[in-house]
Amino acid sequence: MSSASSCERCSQIALAEADGRMLPASDLAFRHEHEVSCPDCRREARALDLLRMPEGRPAHFPASASERAQTLDAVLAALDAPDFAEDPAPAPAPAEPESAPVVVPFARRLPKPALWVTSLAAAAAALLLVVRGVGPSADQAPAPTARVLLSSGQGLSAGMVAAEGQELVAAAGETSLALGSDIVILLDPGSRARIARLQTSLVEVSLESGRVHASVKPNTPGPRLAVTTPQGRVEVTGTLFSVEARDGASDLRVLRGSVKVSAPGRKVSKVAALQAQRRGADVVRAMDVDEQEVELAAMRRISLLETAEASVLQVRSEPVGARVLLDGEAIGTTPLSAEVKSGHRHLVVATAGRTADEWIDLHSGKVEIRTFDLTPLVAQREAEPDSLPTPALKRPSSKVPAGEMQRRAHVLLQSRDWAGSARAYREFLAAYPSVDLGAWVTYGSILVEHQGDPKGALTACGRYLEREPGGINAAEAFECRIRALRALGRKIDERAAVQEFLDRFPSAVQASEMRRRLEHLR
């Protein structure tokens, strides 16, 4: 019978050898002689051999679910097996990595503990936790990042990062974000949402109004996506769908895959591909042709965007609000910023009276800026004053709905009615100062660029930065502030603001221009 101290020494030698350490010949000889006489240590040695990785593999444990399942199965079988003097049959070769989940039986019982079980059990337990997806590797995985892929008709920039809790407002045009590497959402114009959770296992978007389209890659290890409205919750792991919240109700449309729907006081139900459901109701119906086309068009726009190694496309025009088409798909209105797939692309920018049409080459990691003058050939505009004082913000006596005031301001902005749009935004912000904080940035930009009022612009952009210093419009607010300081001739303050911009937004689209400006100011 082997002594406890001999078994412990043999276990330490075996673990040291498994770690790849160089051992003296006397230790190796002791281990060999001891394993011949001790069946427990002999089983441990076989199990440790199964846990060793093939040469050249970077990870300590197998990478794919099927490999981990096979390895764990073989280890547990070795621990359960009766002792044989001869070498056991070799374990089957690991299969190629798979994306599909593998169900692993965990009903085996380990043998009675011995002195060496603690170290081996720790290794097997670590492997078990990796297979089940609840161990250290899952806890240590970074939370997904929310990044702007598309901003249309407003002052956002592709590549900007949004945080958990971030409010998302797609005022005049669509807004798209990548939530990690496998989830992309697209907000229709006029939609409001919030990133409620950004966790390793779950991304949750709270939709307040409007419509969100979502594309979730199937059969990936990434987080689930949940979209919530006041009427209920939709949760998916791989599908194409949209949720619309309006008039106190919400509608669900599923283009591919299936989704789980839950609502207070109701059973969880499933909605399959090409079906639609009014949230809060039990009736599921087939999507009609028009609904399918709306969803397909949204998914075609999403397919043009890129979540990694993208090319950044910036499209600007005078007047703003021109329609932008890329490869025949309408992706928004100017000003537009998007992370799109690289390649030879057909770009069309059009207003009611004029159209610009060209082919462009987009390269991964590069920024492509296109500016178009689409001013009508015969323009009849009122002369713009060189300078207008900023009137005090006065709250209107009778409140007009926020959406109506915001739409009116945007229409005036699109028509280049600078005085009218400034007045409309001023009235909107007086009545609803917190409904759309990004409107402060738009208002400030109008003041500094078209109304000759840099002091008013500093105040407006400062209001945004006070409330949302890390918000999705922060880079544009800083840019507005820098232009205002330049217009006021405050070079020292401008230089400090430019340096702060570069420190906070080193990869922003405006960064190259800011670096050139900083060199000029030195």
C-alpha cells in the first residue's frame, strides 16, 4: 500500500511535469516506480495526460465546445475506469471547432477522494466551468462596446462610443449602433431609446418611442439582445426583427429566426419568421408584403455597415438634408457619418432640385469626406444679417408638442432659413430643455456658423457638455465650442480646448483637422 507522503510527492511531480518544468531524473524515476505500485496515482497520471494540450495550441484548454466536451468526457472516464496495468486506449482526436452548442452529460461520479484529487479536481472543475459557460472565462470576458455606425441628419460621428444608460435620439435621420460584434440596431427617424444594459451575457435596449430594427448573428457566443417597451419585452439570440412603440402600444415584426415575447400578466410566447404581433395581444399574423419590404430595406442598410475594419464615410452638403444613397440603398440624409464596408461604392447625394453622382473607393481604416454644393441655381433667399444678438430664452405661454416643435425647427434648418431655424430651436429648447440635449449642439452650431453669435454658441454647447460631458454628441459640442472661441479671438482658450478635444477624442473624424489647427496655434 502506498503511503500518503509518497502519493503526495508523486502528485507534485506529475503536476510539475504537466506544467512543462524540467525535472531531475531522480524525480521522474520515483514517479514511474510509484505509479507501477499505486493504482490511484496511475489513474491520475492518465487523466493529466488527457488534459495536456497538443503542441502549438495557444490555450491551456481546448478552444471549441466540442473539444472541451470530448476532453472532459475522457478525463472523467479515466477517473471512473478500473485500473489496468497496460496503457489505456488513446482518446479520440479533437473535432474541428464548432459554433453549435454541445450538450455534455455531467452525471458521472468521481472516485473517493485521495490526496492527489484536490489538484486534479481543480483542473477538471475549471474545464467543466468553461464547457458550461459559467466559469472564470465568462466572468472575465469584457462587456460589449456600443459604437455609432451611422448618424444621419444630425451632428454625430461614426466611431463614437456610447455608454450604458446612454439616451439615443434619432431626430432628423436614422442612427445605427453596433452593440458588441454580433448585434447591430437601427433607429428610425424620430425614435428615442436608451441603452439599458451592456453586459457580457445581455444587451438591453429600452425603446421609448419610434422603431428599432435589430440584426443579431445566430450561433455566436455573444450576449443576448432584449428590447423592452412599456408593453413588454422581446428577447433573442439570433434573428432579424423590429419593434415599434407608438400610441400606447408596440408592434413586433420578425424577418428571420424567432423571438421570445413576454408581457406582464401573460405567458411567454414565440413569434416566428415573417410574422407580426401587437404587443399585449395574443394574435400573431403573417406580415404583409409592404411590411416585409420595410424590414428588408432596413436590413439592406444594416448590411452596408461594418462593425470591424470599416471605412468611415462623411457626407456633407449645402443645403443640409440631402438624401444619401450608397449602392442604390437610401442610408440617410446629410450631414451623414457612417462606418461602412470598404470597396468600390456608388454614392448619390440628392435634393429636390439637384443631384450629385459619383463612384468612390472606400478603404478599411480610412476616412472619406465628401462635400457637395447642391444650392439651387436660382436662389431666392433673404439676406442674412452679419450678427444677431441671442435673445433670452422665454418659455412660450402655450405648449406645443415637443415633436412638432422639433420637426418645424429641422424643416427650417433644411431650407437654410438660419434666422428662422435659430428662433425655432430657441423656442423648442425654452419649452423642452431636456427632451433632446443634442438640440443644444445644433442650436449652438447655427449661432456660430450662420448668426454671428459665438457667445451664444458657447452658452448653448456648454449647456450640453454640463449635462452630457461624455455623451454621444460631446465631440460635436467641443467642436462648436472651439469654433466659437476662434470667432471670439481667444487663442489661448482655443488652444486649450483643441488639446482637450484631442485628449478625449483621439480617433474622432475631426481629429486630423484639430491636430493641424493645434500646430497652427503653437
